[in-house]
Amino acid sequence: MVNDRRVMVLDDEPIVGDRLKDAFEKEGLEVEVFRDSSRAIERLKEQAFGVLVTDMKMSGPSGMDVLRFVKEKNPATRVIVITGYATIETNYEAQALGAD
């Protein structure tokens, strides 16, 4: 079951995770931050999240890989993909895979 109050933030840049965590917690949300996409996937196997915010480019599984995984496991999870390398193509791909 998805808990809409739980948010996962996945970004290999520590400052991004820290700032998003602070912002979400100020809104009363429960936040877990990951810098390693493989570890994040392992956590997603154990716990459903209402929202996943994921970076696109990371070592290991990419944000798109994580998006695919979470939509197969917990389709109700809302996924936001963030990146410094956006293209129209990656935007369309993320939306086609179910990103919000």
C-alpha cells in the first residue's frame, strides 16, 4: 500500500537531496534520501512511497531505470524526474513510462 506522506529523494548530489528533504519535511512529509540508485531500488522493494523524486543521470541504474521499476512494483507512486541534462526526447520517454 502506498503511503502518500512518504517521499523518496534519489540524487547523487548531496546538496540536492538535503535541500529537497528540508523542503518536504517543512510540509510535514516523511522523507528518505538516497544517493545510490541500487540502494534506492532495494528500499523500494521493501517500502512503497507516495512520491519518488529521482535524478536522471547517476552511476548504476539511471533515473529511468528506477522509474520503470517503481511503476511496475507500485503504479500509484507518483514519480518526478529531475535532471540537468533534459531533452525533449527524455521528457517524452519519462512521461511515457508514467512520470508526473
